[in-house]
Amino acid sequence: MLEYLMTNKPESFVSYIPKLISLLPKQNNPSAMRHYAKIIALFTDRKAIEIYKGKALEIDFEPVIDVLFTWLVDTEVLVATKVHCMQTLANLAPRYDWIKDELLETIDHLVDIESIAFFARARQIRKQLKKVQQKA
């Protein structure tokens, strides 16, 4: 339901984003974790609609980044959640320049451990981070 509201009713959903972000660290249900991570990935995407881009500028993502890296390396977290975590971190790399190197190191560590689905997204993320590096 949250994903539907996020994508189809942005004017109604945008005011709930700070609450969603504040609840992120408390998530431990694998299904909910996937949805939260996906929503934040969509929200931070460079192609997000303007209402979300404006809201993203108001948010301190440091606590979110910590949670996402924790989930990314947790062996109990589902691969779909990890993929969304990786995407969100890559989306935030232009804003927090230290993320790029940390994320690349983490991906290198996880590539041999995780599934093919993870590996496929990891390749895309590396390309995205390379573009960020070229712009810098």
C-alpha cells in the first residue's frame, strides 16, 4: 500500500516521508524492510518527481545511510532488500561523496557471497557510481 501511495499519490504521501525515514531503523520484518528500502530508493532517485526531490533536500540521510549499510552486509537480510539498499546508497553518493568508495568496497566483498540477482544490480550500481565519479 505504501508503494502504491508513493508512486500514485505523491502529494498525499510526501508529508509522511520523514515519519517513514524515522521508522526505518526499527524495521525488522523482512517484507516491510524490502518495501521501505524500495520507497527510499525511488524517493532518492535522480528521476524522482520534483515534489520528492525538494523533500529529499530537507532530509539528513546520515542515519538512513547507516541502516542501509547495516542491512546490506547482514546475511539474514533478503537479496531484494539489499538491492534496494545498494540503489539508495548509490543515489545518495553525489550528495555524500564518501559513500561511493564505501559502497564499492562493500559490493566487492558481497559479490562472491550473494546471488546472481545481486551481482546483476551490482554491475549497474558500479556504472552509476562511475558516472558520479566522472562528474566530480
